[in-house]
Amino acid sequence: MESYDVIVIGAGHNGLVCAAYLLKAGYRVLLLEKRTVPGGAATTEEVIPDQAPGFQFNLCAIDHELIHLGPVVQELELTKYGLEYLFCDPVVFCPHPNGQAFLAHRSLEQTCAEIERYSARDARKYREFMEYWQRLVSALAPIFNAPPKSLIDIAGNYDLGKIKDLVASVGSTQKALEFIRTMLTSAEDLLNEWFDSEIIKAPLARLSAEMGVPPSQKNLAIGAMMMSTRHHPGMARPKGGTGALTKALVNLVNALGGEILTDQRVKQILVDEGRAVGVRTANGTEYRVKHGVISNIDAQRLFLHCMDAADVDAADPNLRERLERRIINNNETILKIDLAMSEPLRFQHHNHQDEYLIGSVLIADSVRQVEIAHAEPAMGKIPDADPSMYVVQPTMLDPSMAPDGKHTLWIEFFAPYQIEGRQGTGLNGTGWTDDLKHQVADRVIDKLAEYAPNVKQATIARRVESPAELGERLGAFKGNYYHIDMTLEQMVFFRPLPEIANYKTPIAGLFLTGAGTHPGGSISGMPGRNCARVFLQTQQPLAQTWRDIRNSLKSTLAAVLPKS
Ligand SMILES: Cc1cc2nc3c(=O)[nH]c(=O)nc-3n(C[C@H](O)[C@H](O)[C@H](O)COP(=O)(O)OP(=O)(O)OC[C@H]3O[C@@H](n4cnc5c(N)ncnc54)[C@H](O)[C@@H]3O)c2cc1C
């Protein structure tokens, strides 16, 4: 039987990031991945090889913003392992049914100049709004990049610029109250407070709702940061697709002597006297560990599906019930459409320019349409009467992802995991069948064709993945690609539950990372890095605390001393 220092369950990008930090610290690490390829929701695959050979598709994540708010790429020197980020500019194009459009560039000035064509007031307010959010994001980034309960770590992340942004955001009673109010309100209310034109509000609402909730949901105006980060630090895609991030991490893990075994679904955590001592995979193989098991899968699946109830109850008699009843999963997930195309989309009613296709294309006609797109899935309904969607033509920025002159199209359409009234039918009883997913995809494409009529005749082949299939592929609970909902009461030291929010669990040697831990889903690598820090802290408390204090002092001194 093989023995390792650490086993990571799942080779999603967070599992890989976590493993890389532990390997760098000298631990012997094994990653066990259930799929035939590592990466989880961060892969690029040639998934229609018969009809569309040579076309590379990002099956899930495509636009990377949050990873640029943290140090993972630099600290792990991922460019040395093959990662190259291509930044998008423009970043968003949202055609409006009246023939106008919202076109956002990376530059705030250029974007305001675009908005000025419709409303001088909205252009002025847009600048103020984005500057407010940029300061706020800068002030919050140190919290994202540290375990939520590690004050020394958080303090160490503040440099002079971030301290200034913190003071500018919450440095007086008035500002602090304004911040609290902003956190308590909804994206829709906030947008109505700031802007007049639907042409600005609808795309901003659509991006805010990427948190996985309708724009009217209170306590989630923080979704507004999804637009501000596109201006700064910017929105980028790895050259070759999101899978190139995974590839760079795999190269690093291999170079450091780590092992990644694919087609290895972990079925059971082995616990001995309250301590995680290894895992058993679906094919019956057992792997033992000396120091710890780290889960890149969410807490519900880990504790409720991969552990003996008696082991969990012995460590915390309330945990299983709290995981079952307290964690919120609002039933919203994604129906994903990938097209191989002979030519790019043409927005013929909007004075088509190829630059529209560099960033994300949002089909968001109104805030109300976006509201329906997110409210209906929660009720088990498919919001396809007038579909809103997020579309990307990745090959415009990176032609290497398709044969010469050809293109791919990435379409994200929010849909329910469990369809109301179809319980017990379709895949895993969700109601999703092949026929249904194609019917829905047809309606989504019909809507896109209202804006880009050439989409149908340019399609060479298509792949549609239903929410139930996506859930199966990722092994995600109810298809939730954020592992658990990104709502305020499940963030920071509440993610996934207060008692397991600092990556540690009541089982000694069992740790949590991944999208279901702080600071949450998306491509950031932050949960992986934060978890590694907590793991190292438990292994070498004095050495790690000393390192953290030293780093903290260093950055505080750098913040207060004048630069020579
Ligand atoms: C369609 C779609 C589009 C998205 N678009 C974006 C985007 O543009 N930008 C962005 O930032 N984010 C996006 N996201 C979200 C983002 O991709 C995820 O939040 C993020 O990749 C999660 O990473 P992770 O490593 O925490 O978890 P995951 O990627 O879910 O990794 C978990 C890993 O564990 C494996 N696994 C599961 N069960 C087991 C088991 N029992 N044994 C062994 N292995 C197991 C899985 O196969 C997987 O590899 C998107 C998600 C989807 C689904």
C-alpha cells in the first residue's frame, strides 16, 4: 500500500494550487482525480473530435479576473511552466434591441466616452461607480488572500496602496455606513440608484448575477465587482484556453515530484481514532497518508457521501445535520453550449466590428430579463422564453484554439438543476433528457440569431451539456459549480459553515479547499493557497507563525516607510 504525506481529493485548479504549495514546502503529495483529465471546471478539451477535429473548447471557465487579485501566478511562477495570459480589450459587448450597444473597454476613460454617446450623466456616474468598486476591491483583496480567521495573515497582505483604499472605503463613520449599506442592498437597487439607462444597467445586472442569484437579491450588490475587475486588474484568458492554467499547474506539480492519478474517484475517507489516515477509491485501492487529506470537493459531498456517519458524529454530532439543512443551494446551474463555427458571429444590426468579439458578449436586453433568467431556475423553471446568455468567441483573441480561419463559440445559459414537475425522470431524476437539452439550446440559439443571424449557418457542430450532465462531469453537488451558493451568509468565516470555515475540520488531518471554501468559486486559486497556509500552520505552528509575522511586519514597514 502506497503512503504519502498528503492526499488531495480532486485535481481542480484549487487542488492543484494547494498541492503545489505543499510540494514546495517539501511534502510528498498525491492528487486523486475522478475524471480522465485534471482541471475540474478549468479544462480545455477537444470534445467534438468526429465532427470538429482540432477545435478546442473551454468546457467551463473562460474569463479570468479574480486570479489577478492574488499572488498565485507570480508565487508559483506559472509562466515558467507554460502559462501565458492574454488580456481582453474590449471586455464586454452588450447589444441592445434598440440598435444601440454597451461596449466596455479595459480603459475606464474609453468606456466612459462610449457611454457619453447615450448619457453624459451615466458616463460620469459610471466612472465614480467603478472607482468606488476598484477601491473597495483593493481594500478587500487582502481578506480574500488569507484564511478568514488568520488576522496576522490578513494584516500582512496590506501594503500602502491597499491601506489607502481601505481608509477611502471605510475610513469614516459616513463611509463605513455607506459600505455596510452597499453590502446589504441588491445589485438592482444599487444600479437604479446610480444609473438612468437600461443599456448600462442590464449588462451590469447580468455580470452581478454571475454570483448565481437574481439582481434583486438583497445582500449581494457585491456582484458589481464583476464589472470593475474587468477594468482593473483586467480580464484575461490563458493562451490555449483555461486548460492551459491547469496544464501549467500540472507541469509544476510534476516538476516538484507530485503525483496525479486520474480515473480515481475517492469513495471513502479512512478514519482511525478521529484522524484521517487515507482514502479508498471506487476501484478499492487504498492510499495512506502521514499528515493529511485535503478535499477539493465540497463539504456536503465529503462528509455526507464519502465518510462513515459514525466517524463524523464522533467528531461533531451536529455537523451532518447542519451540512444537510443549513447549506444553501438555490438550484441554479448552467446549460452549456459549445459550437464549432466556420466564421465568427456578425452583429449586423449593430454596425458589426470584430472587436465586439474579443471580450464577453452579453445578451441582456433589460434588468427584468436578467431577473427572470436567475429567478426561474430557483423555482425549477427553464428561463428560455426570452433567453439571456453570456457568449464568448474565444478564437477571436486566441486563433490557436481552432483550425485556421475557424472559430469556437462558448455559451452559458443559466438553468435549473432539478426541473419542477419532472422529478424522477431524466438523468439522475432531474428531468433533463437529451431531447430537452437540445430543445432549450435551440431556443437559446434562436435568441442569439436575433442579434447575430449568421450563427446558424456558420455552425459546423455543436455540443450541449445539460445541468445534470455538468453536475456528473464535475462531481458537483446538484451541479453547483461554486460548490455551494455564493450568498453573503455563506461567505468569509461562514463558508461553508462557521465551524469548518478556516479549512480545518473536526476530523484531525482532514482539510477543505476549493470553491466551497473562502473566498469561493471562480478561477482564483485563493482557496487552494489559503488552505495550504492553514495546513502548514498546523504542521509547523511556530515556524509558520513566525514567517507570517515577518511577512506582515515587512509589508507594514514597506507601507509606512517612504520609498527611496
Ligand atoms: C460552465 C461554467 C462556466 C464558468 N465560467 C467561469 C468563468 O468564466 N470565470 C471564472 O472565474 N469561473 C467560472 N466558472 C466557475 C469556476 O470554473 C469554478 O468555480 C472553479 O473552477 C472551481 O474550481 P475548484 O478547483 O474549486 O473545483 P472544481 O473545478 O469543481 O474541482 C473539483 C475536482 O474534484 C474532482 N472530483 C469530484 N469528486 C471527486 C471524487 N469523489 N474523487 C476524486 N475527484 C473528484 C472533480 O472531477 C474536479 O476535478 C464557471 C463554471 C462553469 C460550470
